Amino acid sequence: MVVRVIDPKPDPSVVKQVICRNCGAKLEYVPNDVKSKSVSDYGGGSDTYYWIDCPQCSNQVNVR
């Protein structure tokens, strides 16, 4: 069976909102919009940061 798109709009259950702390714009995003980067610290552990880019001011907005 082939995967079919029934409705191209994202389902409301996966749409999230966040406010850009730089310009105050309310942003709506889906998991596919989230970018990530892993960085290592001095102790050898690593942290992963997740963000989206604000389309209004280009600021990186941290998301979970």
C-alpha cells in the first residue's frame, strides 16, 4: 500500500505555538520545522539544542 495524503494541512494535535522573545511575534510550527544541534561540553557530555528561526526577525527561538 502506498502512503496517501488525505489532508495537506497539519493536524492540530502536532501544531505548536511559541512567542519570539526578540520581536514578540507569535509563531506556529510543526515538528518538521525544528532544527537541532548537539554540542559537547568540557566533561565529555553532550547537550542537544532545538530551535526554529523566526520568519519576522530571523532570531533563533528555542523550543522543546
